[in-house]
Amino acid sequence: MSSIHAIASQSAAGLVFATLTLASGGVALRHTDDPAAVSARLSEWKVELSQPTIAAGVVTFAVTNTGSIPHAFEVEGQGIEKETDVIQPGSSAMLKLTLKPGNYDVYCPVGGDSHKHLGMETHLRVVATGSSTSDPNAKPIRSPERAMGGHTMSTQQMSNHETNDAAPAVKSITVTGAGPVIQILPDPFPFPDSAAAILRQFGDEREGLESQVKDGPYSNNVSPISGTFAFKAWDKGAVRDSVDGVAEFTTQDKAHWRLVLDRVQTKDVPHHPRFGGVILGLFYHGNTAVHTPLVPTINSAVALWAVGHLYKDDALVTDNAMVHVMLLSRTRRDGDFALDCWDCSKNTIEELQLQILPGPGEPKLDAPGGFLFVNWEKSAGLEPAN
């Protein structure tokens, strides 16, 4: 029994097509001389295709960026690796390919695949023209997303969910801060010329970022201090991420601070682009168009956004501190610990970075600049064996 899902129009390309899905797991039917038409929608952080399975032959992808930052569209597999130019928010592009039967990865390649790592990846199955559409063992083709339990699940996630009753293995990492400990204090950003071109794509947040270039937390104004930091973070997906850890340190003004982490922030965070929770293995910052450009490009073993209990000299300051933690590529020199690279992505991952800000509506912290920014320079993370 078949059903017509949608007739979509791409006005910019003058392209009109229908998507026909068969409950038996079939593909869109077409004449072999007619190019297939697939619409693709890019946003933070997903790639949505109008149909996940098509017949082999000429395929035209009509790609629209419905997100708030630049994206691109790439198809890879069966000896093909082709992509569009960068597509600005609200704009569209076309990509015409001849595809052989097989499986293809479809993703956003922006930022050295950092957008891909954030979830902008899906899959396309191409079958031989004239293949049977009534395979009794084939699974139904479903729409790219379906609401389930209050959350949306991608086609791939749906497939995993329906073929495996057990939940997927939870990813986790245990991190221990070590080596010299430094406090980073407000001062000018050391790479203003490198960041200037990137700031233009940050929209409404550009003014705030430019202010941080002049006097902000990403500086070479560094003070050696002392302290410890250890935590464990779990990447469970959606709103189920978790963290457990404690940081204690004495800042350059001799104040003793203690931060207790017991929950992550999985809602929007006040930076661009907007995401939270726990993310393992990510290439971003700098010129990647992912998160603030006022940090050199790095690789990250773990990045997390948390809400913490913050104490100063044993007195509670707030139970709502906004916390950002990263175990990342080394960005600072030995000795003076100044930022010494604009692209640090190939450096050893050993710099543990802790940023603490007041909660929404709360006064600035009693520290230079109203924030706390502490690094442990020779740290390590341990992920359990699979």
C-alpha cells in the first residue's frame, strides 16, 4: 500500500517533484532517463533528505540552508566525493551527480568536518534501477524525522532504535587536571587580525565578540596559581548527559574557590551557535565557524556545558554558575603560557580549560572581569574501552 508524502517546490531552481514512499521498503519510481530530485535541508545540527533511498542514475540535490550560520552539502561514497560551495543562511544551492548503487554518506563539511561531528550527517541508499520494490525483508522507509517520547529521532536513530531493543552504549570520559595551573585574566585578544574576518558571520553576537577582542577572557594576561580538578562526564544523548566532578583552586588574589559539578546544561547556551550538554571528540573554534572564534582552532576530547555550585572561601556564591569545560589541544606555550598558535588542532590534547560565569540575572563574580578562567596545562582524559 503506497502513500504520497509530499509535493515540494524549489522556486529558486524551478524544480517540482514528488516523493513516493512504499510501506514495503520501496524507492521512488522514475523513468531511467529522468533525473531524480532530492531536496535537502541543512540546519543546526542536522541534515534532512526528502527521501533516504533512490534509484541509481542522475540525481539533482536541491539544498537549502535553513540554519543561522553557513553550511555546505557533501555526498561521499562509491568513489564520489562532491560538495557545494558554502551556503549562507537562507540561501540555496544545487548539486547534480550520477550515483551508482550503494550507500553514501551525506554531511556538512564545514569546519574540517566539525559540523559533521555535531550531528550534520545522514545516509543515502541508492539501488539499481528496476530493483524490486516488494522485498519482504525490506524495512519501511520513514520520514527523515519522527517525534518519539517528546524528542525527534533521525532516520538512522530510528533504525537503531527499532532493530536494537537495548539502549546504545553510553559514552563517557574521566578527566584529571595536572601540570601547571594558570588563571587567565582580562586583556586584549592576541590574534585580532586573524579573528576579524571570521567575526563577520556571527550576526547579532558580533558586537559582544568585538568587545572581547579589546578586553576579554581570551588573552595572554596569565597568572600562575594552584588547584585541582577531576570529573567524569557521560554523553547519553539529548537531555540525558551528565557530569560529576569538583574543582578547587586559589586565584591570584589569594581567594579559594570550590566548584561542584553535578548536572549539565542541555538547553541553549548564550554563545553562537547554540548547543549544550556533553560532546566527545570535536574539532572547532578559530576559523571552523563552530562556537566563538576567539580561541585558536583546536581538537577537543570533551566539551561540556554545566550548571555548578560555586563557593568562595567556603561561602556559597551561587548554585547556578554557568560552567564550560574542555579538554583540548595545547594552545599555550611552556613558561609564559601565552597563546602561541592560531591553528592548534594538531597539538597534543592536554589542556584542561575551566570557565565559570554567573548565572542568568546574577551579579558578576568577585574576580577580575567578573569571571573565572583557569587552565590545567598537562591534563589527561581516559575513555573506557569499547
